[in-house]
Amino acid sequence: MERKEIEQKVKDFLIEDIEIDEDKIFPEARLKEDLGIDSLDFVDIVVIVDKLFGFKIRQEEMKGINTFSDFCDYIERKLA
């Protein structure tokens, strides 16, 4: 899967399922501070990522993932 496709899928589920305003989503947007993703949202994201990309997010792997771009990098690495 190409990077652009990963970014679009992540952006789409953040808008549709997590209800984040599209204008807030950009590569440097911080997941917690800028996008307002909290622990309850993260539970939903784990389920969505498993459904869309076919792997489970592990909490310990999320350390150091702070921005939208970091999150897409993480997914891209897992799919490689």
C-alpha cells in the first residue's frame, strides 16, 4: 500500500469515526494536543486499524508517535 493511500485511509477514519475536523488534520498535527485524541478514541482506533490494515496496534509501539505523520509512518512500517 502506498503512503498516500495510508494517509487518506487514516484521515478518512479520523474524520468519519473519531469525528475530527478535517481542517485540523495535517502532517505535523499532534494526536493528543491538536486532534484531541484521548484514550477512549485510541480504543476505537485500535479496532479500526485492525479492520482496515490487518494488524493490532501495540501500546508499547506507540511510544514516540506524536503526530499524524508519525502515526502514518508507524502504519507504513507495519505493512512493509
